[in-house]
Amino acid sequence: MAGDPHRVRIAGVRVGDGPLDEDGVPLAAASGGAMTTAARHAGAAGPVRLYAEINPDRSLVFVHDRGPGFDPEAVPADRRGVRDSILGRMEAHGGRAEIRSTPGEGTEVELVMESK
């Protein structure tokens, strides 16, 4: 793995005892989109960190990287990747996603899905 530009380490922690039910499918897909984006844009800066707390009433996922960061407001409208694979997917299924990023300081994606 060391030196291979196509491999990125993901350090993950999962807590909670909620089931992976139909609410978890879009959450897992959005998490995958966030990890893929982090690996693509920030993988050389160290591991991508994943924290997931899955409970019967609410599930939270945080994906964090120490990459170059970016200004989310400056992303052109025709760049649909994050908007569709993360933000749009969560919204379409009743969840929410927030992206916090600062140029030079990395990025954190927060995903929240309340159980129905």
C-alpha cells in the first residue's frame, strides 16, 4: 500500500446497534460517495477518517480528510458529483448532508438520517 497512488487508507470507527435497514441504504451510498471523493482529492494527505454511529432512531456518519480543502460555494453548478452523490441522495431520502471545508484545512462531510 505504501507508495501506491491508487490506494488510500480509510480509518473507520462504527458504534451503535441500529440495523442496516432501508434507511441505511442511501446513507451507505452517500458515505461511499464521500469516501471516494476524499480518496480522489485528498488521499495523499493521509488516511480518510470515517466515524459512523448507527442507532435505531438516528444514524450519523462523518467522513474527514486532511486534503487541500475547497470552498463549497465556489464549485461550479455543472460539477454535479458531490451535489448528486452525497447532498442530493441524502435529501431525496429524507436525510441531510453538510459539507464543511476550508482551503488548506481539509474537508468534513456530515450525514444524518433520522429513522422513519
